[in-house]
Amino acid sequence: MLNKAAASVLPWLHYHFLDRKMATSFGIALLGFIAIALSYITVLVDSKISIGIVAGVGGIFIFLLCIVYPKIGYYATYVITLFLMFPARLLNSAAVIPTGLVPEYLSYLTLLGVITRQEYRKEITSKFWNHAITIWIGVLLAYYLLQIVNPAATSKLGWFNFFRKQVSFAAFFT
């Protein structure tokens, strides 16, 4: 029953969203409704919510862009690091907006895009995996991973932050 419903809805969605790119009466009505709803939220509820919605949609767009086009993902990661403190300065608030992990997540998504793209997978051969630097990075990551069970470790949170940075370094190496 569910497959029949999905089979009839998917071509309709494909037509409106991909083929016609929302240039149909349904698309115009949907975008008009979204515009009215966002205006209502901005005026009557709070302007920060609408800024958050726009930033969230923009973030999702950039995340998808990093996966689909890895080269753009690398550039977006570096450009976004230049503007991380910009929202806090615009709001002129003493509260710190947690944006430090954004470049790291973008780099992971870009790595996912590189791994899933066929043209980039051809470049990673057995010669790359048998290279001494690659092997030693793998050995170091294994050693750092073993440190989680170190009884003399002072902080698991400190280990996590350090290990996360090392994985990010290894991801950029590959």
C-alpha cells in the first residue's frame, strides 16, 4: 500500500521540484506560503527566529554543496572560517555563539563527498595506502584511539577534543 502511494507521489515531486524547478502554480503557491509564514514569524514572534531559519536553510544548502561538489566544500570551509566571529560581532553580545565546530563538520562532509565521488576514488590507489606517511598516520590514530582506555588519563573530554582534531587532520590528508 505504501509503495503504491510513493510510486504515485515521487513522479509528481520530481516534476514540480526538479523538472520545472518550482515554476508551476503549486511551486509559486508553496513559495508564497513560505514567504508569508516567515514574515509572520519575523514580525509577530521574533526576528531572531527568522534569522535562525534562514541561516539553517543556508547551512543545509552549504552542507549539501560540500557533499555534491567537494572542491566547493574545501573552499567553503576556508571562507567560513574567516567569518566565524561575524555573527557575534553583529549581535554585539557578550554571549559566545558556538561556531567553532562548523569548519570541522564541513571538512567531514567534504571528505564524504570525495569518498562517494567516483572520479576522486580513482585517484586513491593502493600506492597511496601503502605510503609510509599514510601508514604512520593510521598508526598514530590507532594509538590515540587506545588512549581512551588509559587509566592515567585525566579527562575523557580532553581526549575527545584532541582525537577529533587528529581525525580532522587525517581526513584532510586523504
